[in-house]
Amino acid sequence: MPGVDSMTRSAKIFAGAYFLGCCSLMLLASLAPGGKGPVAVFAKPWGKPALEVIAGAEGQIIFIRDGTWVALTESPDPQFIDRLYRAGAGFVASTAIAYACARWSGVSLEKSI
């Protein structure tokens, strides 16, 4: 019975890359927003600041710290996420990530919304 020891080096590399790729896709899928609630908008390093992205999508800013590459906004509907990407967002993270960012910064979103 062939075991792991009989695998070629290229097969091991392929298996490792496949595993990491699947894990990365699952992680990104779990971070993607799905519906209403606060979301974290991450700007592209070479693009517009997060504030301009949210303004371009006609959104309201809930919270932003000193930096301009991430901001929190309220997602009233699923089309808003599409508008954020069209306005230049690099990544829009789920409500859970938005709450985590706010807690990390010492802000309670329950009071802000």
C-alpha cells in the first residue's frame, strides 16, 4: 500500500498548495459580508482612502481611527457592498470583523448605531 513516503516531491508541494488554497478560500468566504449590519471597509494601498470609498458608495461612516485605510460603515442592503467595491474598496469584511475592529480600537458599536 503506497504511503506518504512514496509521494514525489512535486505531489507533496501540490497537496500542500491545494490545502492552503482551500483554507484561504474558506477564510475569505467566512469574512465576506452577508446582509445588513456594520462592515469594515479596507482601502487598496494604491487607491482611494476608505473615507472616499464609503462616500463614493453613498454610505455613512460609523468609525475611523487615525489611519485612512480602514473605516466602519453600515450596510443597509446587499447592493451597498457592490457599490463599495465599485467605488474602489479593496476588501469589505463581515459584521463580525467590523465589531472586532471596533473592540480592538476601544469603541462600542452598540452606542454608535
